[in-house]
Amino acid sequence: MSPNSRAAIGVFDSGVGGLTVFKALAERLPHERMVYLGDTARVPYGTKSPEVVTRYSLGCARELLQHELKALVVACNTASALALDALEAQLPVPVVGVIAPGAAAAAAATKSRRVAVIATPATIASGAYQRALHEARADLEVRAKACPLFVPLAEEGWTQGDVPRLVAREYLGQGFVDGADTLVLGCTHYPLLRDIIAEAVGPKVTLVDSAHATAEHVAGLLEKRGLLAPVGNAPERHFLVTDTPARFVEIAGRFLGQPIAGAQQVDLKLA
Amino acid sequence: MSPNSRAAIGVFDSGVGGLTVFKALAERLPHERMVYLGDTARVPYGTKSPEVVTRYSLGCARELLQHELKALVVACNTASALALDALEAQLPVPVVGVIAPGAAAAAAATKSRRVAVIATPATIASGAYQRALHEARADLEVRAKACPLFVPLAEEGWTQGDVPRLVAREYLGQGFVDGADTLVLGCTHYPLLRDIIAEAVGPKVTLVDSAHATAEHVAGLLEKRGLLAPVGNAPERHFLVTDTPARFVEIAGRFLGQPIAGAQQVDLKLA
């Protein structure tokens, strides 16, 4: 396969959360052909082991390679934290994760040099954000916390009201962000809970998510390699899922702000 | 394979929840050899499609058949609701789900003939409890509700305090159980939230879970077929998981009330 400018950008996530990244990519790169794969039959990744997350991520990537790709975006923080090295080693196209762009954005935003990160248990346990933040800026003080209930709350659409407010207070109260002026939303589901999280940490803390920073990074990468789609290229958008499509199609509309025509179920051979 | 009385009882669940059933079986049938499989690499089942839950359930059953089995217990309400027919059709040993025993126990317990059921979205959508309750007793009035956040709350150990109390009130308040005197805990995780659920529905409602009713049913089945293990049979207990064992082993101790020696990771070929 020789990548060319009309090839597609492949994007995968454990389920629907990566659509926040897909949306930012589609806005930043409106002429690109894009294929999204949501591994809805095996969601979530954030409570599973590095070994299993790596196996699933390679399966998703191989499925997406059936389409002609010029780049692969890992739109899942857990997969970016645990499987990026394996994906880079095994794939014939450039691979972009969401952690380095998100960490760079946070390092640029902080004035107090204190940055807080919230993410899934697997992402936090990997230390990937802590490393990426220190690589972006060596003098940062980083505090990190796993917030496992935020994913099911976002998936169930409980993004407003007393329950998510109380959960956010449990996770983020008691001085967790004390002194930090920047909070990284280190899971693609968390932007759906942005209002509740902002309320829990207070107005002095800037929330950073990886979606826009990742889209910027992909745009720069494609431009540098002469792979940007020509203006007027038909920007086809194609959605693949591993479980039956109905629930994904319904939720995708909520994430993208507009309905999608449908999604195709694929069967990943790699368990 | 010809089942004999020294063969094992196989038990599977999407993860750790089925250990509540395993514990009841071990207490009721202390001389039996038992093998438990938790599909921790693909948990949860309760938010997935009938097609995927059936495929995963058949994979679990086939793995357990590698051990010499005399019966298979589907210790997962979602799998019992969606995959029992397929399992019965394809397996060479008797298959027992948790829904019929739980429904029979609830039908026996109610005086008002009004029964409420809470379970995962997949179980409720299947209508399996509604059908089983009406089969157990035709004149019951049944109300059913999906409570998807109870599983992540139980998995995270948030079984006491303000958050689960508020979630329970959201699901079970506003007259959901009004008039019902019996509430079926239609998911093997829910017994961990028993106190909170009891508080939300009030002291007039009897909570029924399937674990003991299922253990009774299995004991009766084995006795009828002359398959009870002889007294003094070494009651080996063996645990299999599809993700790495560490987290399972930790949580299993909490579910069983005593630590387990370990669990073996198996690789299900059927994705």
C-alpha cells in the first residue's frame, strides 16, 4: 500500500467516545475521507489489562487497514496509553494517539505549572499522561486520578443533574486539583461531562481535551508529508462497529451533533 | 462425554457478578467439583446486543466443556435471558439459567401479585423475566426497569454512601415499585447493592435474588439424575478468566467472603 492524498484517515475507539475526536478531525479537515471503527462488542477498554487492550487495538487497526489509509488516529486514551508502541511497530502508516497532543496542549496552557489529569483506571495506571506531560515540559507538577464511573455516566446520557454532580464531587473534591490551573480530560467520554466537571473544580481551572489538539497534529502531519486531500475531494464518512449498529447510530448523532446515515457491523477475527 | 457424578459443574458469567451464584452453589453443594469462567476481557454483557451476547456465551460454554462437566450454570442474567435457547440446543449437558429459578422464587414470595424486576438494559429489553414470571404464575402484574449504572457501581465497590443511594432513588423512586411487594434483583451484581436498594424501595418490599433459588434448582436436577457427587468427593474449585487474573482474584475475595488461590487466563478463540 502506498499512501496517497486521497486515501482515508482511519480512526478507532473502544466505542462511541472517540467520536469527539472524529468530530474535531472532520471540522479541521473537511475534505478528508474518514473511516471510524467503534469496538462496541468489547467496550470498555479502560478497565481491562494492557495485554487485552493491545490485542483489541491491533485487531481494530487491521480491520481499518482493509480500507486504504494514509494515517491511523487512535481516538481512545486507553488504547493510546497502552498500545501505541505496538501499533507503531506493526502498521505501515503513521499512527497518532491522543495523549501527546493533549499533554502538549495542557503544558502550553498552565501558568502555575501544576496540571491535573483524570482518565480511566488503565490510562492512569499506565503513567502515559504523567510521562507525556513531563516530556512536554520537565518542570510540571502532575497529579492524576482514575474516574471510572464517568464513562458509564456519559454512555447512559447522565451528564446533567444530581448524580453526575455528586460523582464529580467525590472524585474531584477534597483538594484533588488544589493549586492546579489546568485539568486534562484524559478520556474521550469526559467532554460530555464538561459542565459538571467544570463546576466541581471551579472557575480557576482550565479544562483541556485532546480532540482539537489531536486534529491539529494530524493536519500538520499530513501537510508536512504532502498528504492533505485536495480541496473538493469527496469527504466520505464511513462508520464501522463490532456490535450491531442500532445503539451506536443513535448515540453517534448525540456526539456529532447531526445524525449519521448508518454503520456497518464488522467481525474482528482477533478475539 | 458421558456425565458422571464426579464430573464438574461449570459456571460462567460475563465477569465477577456470577460469583454470587457460585457461592450459593458451593454452600448448597459442598462436595461438588466446580469450574467458574469469568469473561473479564469482554465484560459487560448487559449493554450489548442479543447476537453478541449469544456468541460470547457459546464461547464460554465451549471453553468450560474442555473440563468434564455434568451441568452448566449460566450465572449471568443477561446471558440467561438472551442465550439460553442457543446453549441448550448446542450443549451435550443440562443447562440451567438464573431467570426461571429467580422468577419462581418471586412468584412464590408475592402476596400482592405485583412484582417488580430490575436488571441490565439487555435483560429487560429481552422480556425474559416478564415471560418467566407469567409462566410461574399467570395472574402476576409485572413492572420492569433497566438500571445500567448499578453494574459499574458494584464493580467499583461504590455500594454504600451518597452516590449509590442517589442513583437508587433515581431508578426506584417516583412510584416504580408502588404496590409491588416483591422486587427481583435481576442481575448478579445487584445483591452487592442490596442495602441501598432496600432503602430506596422501603421495608414493605421483599428482595429476591436468583442465587439461592438457582442453587436449589441445580441440586434438585443433579439428585433427580443421580449425579450428585458422593460425600467426601474432593470439592475442587477452579477459576478461569479471559483477561489477566489480577483484578478478578482481588474482587473474587470480596464476593466469596474468602480469598481464592488464583485464576487461570484462557484465550477464547471465538470473538
